[in-house]
Amino acid sequence: MQLPATFDDLILEATNSNLYKKLIAQLNKDFLLANIDLDFHEDILPSSLKFMLHETIYKLIQEKFSDYLNLLYIIDVSEKQVKMLDGTDVLKLSEAVSFLILKREWQKVWLKNKYK
């Protein structure tokens, strides 16, 4: 499986595979498991998804760092990839982490669909 390189590529691939709603459902499931109050509507626009996810990750890093780490653990984001990110600008960091989250969630959805 070749993971998408950008947010737009990921959304395009999810949409073309008819898995966008399953991606949203997986995000909602993992955020619920992490006890983070964020619920995306299944018909959310990709631009709104990107904005809301980025904003939530930014707030978690700034205000609830342990919840942020718990979320990364539950979603199973690669610790190695997170450590490679530049943490000097929290805004850019939260955007990059948001994309890592989406990539990992997409990987889960894609694999479940392929091997169902």
C-alpha cells in the first residue's frame, strides 16, 4: 500500500474508493476511545475536516498534552514519525500531526476494506 503524500491525495483516494465515510467513522471511533469530545458528521466537507482536526490537535498540544499523547497511542501513530517533526512551531507541528493521524486512520480503513 502506497500512503498518500498530501491531505488532498488522501481525500481523493478515500473518495474514489468510496471509503470517505468509513474514514470519518474510524476517526470518530478513535477519538471516542481517547475520551476527546470531537464528533465529525459523516458528510463533513474535507476542508472542514482538515480545519477541525488541526484545531483540535493544536488545542490538545497546548492545553491537554497527556490527552494528545493518549490519542496518538490509541490511533497508533508512529512515534518515530512524530519525533522527526519540527516542534519549534506548534501550529505547523499540529498540522503535520493531523496529517499523520489521517494517514494512519486511512491505513486502518483501507486494510479493513481490503481484507474483509
